[in-house]
Amino acid sequence: MTDLIVIGGGLAGSEAAWQAAARGLRVQLFEMRPDVQTGAHQTHDLAELVCSNSLGSNLPDRASGLLKNEARRLGSMLLECAEAASLPAGGALAVDRERFARLVTERIENHPDIEIIREEVKEIPGSPAIVASGPLTSPTFSASIAALSGEEHLFFFDAIAPIVQADSINMEIAFRASRYGTGEQDEGDYINCPFTKEEYYTFVDALLHAERIELRSFEDAIKGGVKAGHFFEGCLPVEIIAGRGIDSLAFGPMRPVGLRDPRTGKRPYAVVQLRQDNLAGSLYNLVGFQTNLKFPEQRRVLRLIPGLENAEFVRYGQMHRNTFIASPKLLRPTLQHSTRDDLFFAGQITGVEGYMGNIATGLLAGLNAARLHHGEPPITLPQTTMLGALCHYVTHADLKDFQPMKANFGILPSLDLPSKIGKRERGQAYADRAFGDLELALSEVTEADAVEAHD
Ligand SMILES: Cc1cc2nc3c(=O)[nH]c(=O)nc-3n(C[C@H](O)[C@H](O)[C@H](O)COP(=O)(O)OP(=O)(O)OC[C@H]3O[C@@H](n4cnc5c(N)ncnc54)[C@H](O)[C@@H]3O)c2cc1C
């Protein structure tokens, strides 16, 4: 007898299986490796880290550190293994990847209530299940997810433009306007970074000579322009467009038509437009700026954009294979499917980005699947916590521009703090609030359980 099926023995699936089993459920964990490979994984271990061996900052006043502290508080098994396999890495939690994956695999293998089944799942089960098959979900299973959700609600590539913090944009140079003054806001919906001809040529030259991330064979489609995003429009990285001719960007995503720089009264030679990315208006994305440059190169080259010389990037651009569902339409913040209470999604397939976010959503899905099994209501975490904010973001973002999101302070409801306060103090204030609210939420859940048990 099985109480719960978990599909995918990666970061989210391993954590989810463990959390559910720890709460008394009999779990079957399906992992298709080693028989079916993803193209990125190299071993048959569970919870293999496919690229970097860092789980991000461990500092309590950083977004990723806060997420770790929340996962610690909620009893993450994978985080425990990561700590046992940690390597010296300053303020970050870096691990010996083989040791980490071995530890997780052994813990799961030795759990009496978890059965590991090395088999590709091809259909969404009709019984309680957690889908945690990751960014490289097998094609047959992807088709089954698409059949449940509608073809247009499953995406296969990330074509992500970078996002910057609004308060790091130099508004002495950048200006607000919409093309031909057609925006909804009086002062214009977009922030525009204007280029002179000389600035534009310097920028294009830097873009063309910057180092790029190497594409893997399963990502070859990117070179020719991929189908990505809700409207399946062709997307090309800006460096590829730039390579087609020195002025191709100025006639493409950087075209200045309909815009006048209020400081010169003239049309700039080219423009980078930034569009508001979150309701609070604290984040802006660079419109049409999908890029595959290495992250430090993005920071260097994109800071050549007039007005972005001190830009703080909360997310870099990326072009890679990434299967994820349209969570704003299909998921609830409890990680339950919108039409099936007993079907959960966790990990990168929900649109939550990054190792730690994937582990944490696995934790919440496992915990909530167990609560549902025991007749308790699934938990929605407060939006002021980092995990609650991630779940809220992916389930409430604008579907038209929906792209994966990693932990960052910009997705938390803003705190009214003095403007002079430093970055670390600011982070600590958000972390303190998150922790207080998490404790409160957990105490309420425990109280409710106690009342139910009493009744
Ligand atoms: C190439 C690449 C590099 C990345 N690098 C980083 C990085 O450096 N840092 C970072 O924070 N994030 C990175 N990510 C993003 C993300 O954090 C990782 O992919 C992370 O492993 C996702 O966790 P997950 O549990 O959702 O999926 P995974 O860890 O990929 O686990 C999913 C598991 O499901 C299995 N599976 C798939 N389909 C089926 C099926 N039909 N039946 C049974 N099993 C199935 C897979 O074999 C896999 O083991 C990267 C992603 C990719 C694709």
C-alpha cells in the first residue's frame, strides 16, 4: 500500500519524500536515472547537484541565508546533509557534491517507509502525488503534464532578461516614458536608458566580446532562437542579435522610436527599456534582453548602459532548457494543483529557481501532502517569509511575463525603513520579520491541530 507517489529523486523530490515519510506516510519515490538520463546529471545518486556546488549565502541577512534559516526551522533533511558535507566557502554553503548526494541517497534508502523505484513515470498518477521531475523532466512525462494543464501552460526554455533593483537605477540619466507617450502612468510606464551613438557602439563591442555560457547538446535550439514564454515567441539572446550587424540592436530591442530624452529634447541613438517586474515597483527587468553571457560578464557589460552604472542585479539573464508550468494559473501557494487537492508540484518545475528554493518547496509539498493525508488543512506560509514569498510569487505573477524566480528581498512586502539604513541592516530587518511571522504561523498551525485532536 502506498499513500503518496513522488516523481523525481532530485532536490525537491528527495526532500518531499522524506518529509512525508517522517509524518507517517508510505512513499514511493520514482527516479528514472540511470536508465533514462537527463543530459545534465552524471550519476545515479538522488539529489545530484547538476552545476555549481554552492547552495548560496548562509548569512542570516541575505535572501538565500534567510531561506536556509527557514528551511532549517522547518526541519529540512537535505540541508542537514548539506551541512554535513560542507566545504570552506566564506559566507556561502558550498558542499562536496558527491558526499552530499551520497548522504541524501543513504538517508532515503534506509528509511523504512520510502521505496525507491528506478523507473520513468510517463503519466500523472490518479492517486496522491508530488511532481518534482525538475527542469529536465522527461519528454513523455512532460506530455502528460501538458495534457493535464493545457499545452500553452507548459514552458520548455528559459529566455530570461536580467532584473535590477529600482533604487539602483540612476534616474539622473534614465527617464520615465512610454513610446509615443501612450503609457498608463502620467510619467510613463517604462524607465528608459538613453545611448549616444558612441555609447551604443562601445556597448555593442563589449557585448560581442564578452564570455558566453557554453550550451549543452540539449540546449542547441537556443542558438537558432527558441520558443519560450507564454506566447511562444522566438527569442534570441541580445549578443546573437548584435552579431548580425552593428546596428541590429538599435533596430530591434533597443530601438528608440517614439522616445525623446527630456534632458536633450532629442531622440536617443538607442534605448534600453526597463519594465516594472513586481507590484511593489522595487524590481525592473531589461525588456528584450535575454542573454547567455556569463554572470560576471553581464554585470560588467550591462553596467555600461547609461543609468545602470551602479545597477544591482537580483537576477541575471539566462537561456537554458527549463521545463516549468504556468504556476500563476495552475498552482496554489500550498503547492497544490488548482483543480486537484491531492496533486502537488515542487522544485524548479513550479518556477521557483535555485537549489535552496527547490529543496524548500519540496519540504512544503511533502509537509502539506502529509497534512492532507491526515485530514489537516495544508499550510500557506506568510508572504513575509522567503519561502512564503516564493510560493506567493510563482502563484500570483503576471502570467504573460511569467519567468522563474529565486529568493530575493524584492519579492517580500516592503518594510518602511529609514533610507539611510545599510544593506545588511535592511536585510536583517526583513529576516527578523520573516522569522517572527514564521513562528507565529507555525504556532497557529500547531494550536489548530491541537484543537482538532481535542475535538
Ligand atoms: C543545466 C542546469 C544547471 C543548473 N545550475 C544551477 C546552479 O548552479 N545553481 C542553482 O541554484 N540552480 C541551478 N539549476 C537550477 C535548479 O536549481 C536545479 O536544476 C535543481 O536541481 C532543480 O531541482 P529539482 O528537484 O526541481 O529537479 P532535479 O534536481 O533535476 O530533480 C528532478 C529529478 O527527476 C528525475 N525525472 C525527470 N523526469 C522523470 C520521470 N518522468 N520519471 C522519473 N524521474 C524523472 C530526474 O532524473 C531528476 O533526478 C540548474 C539547472 C540546470 C538545468
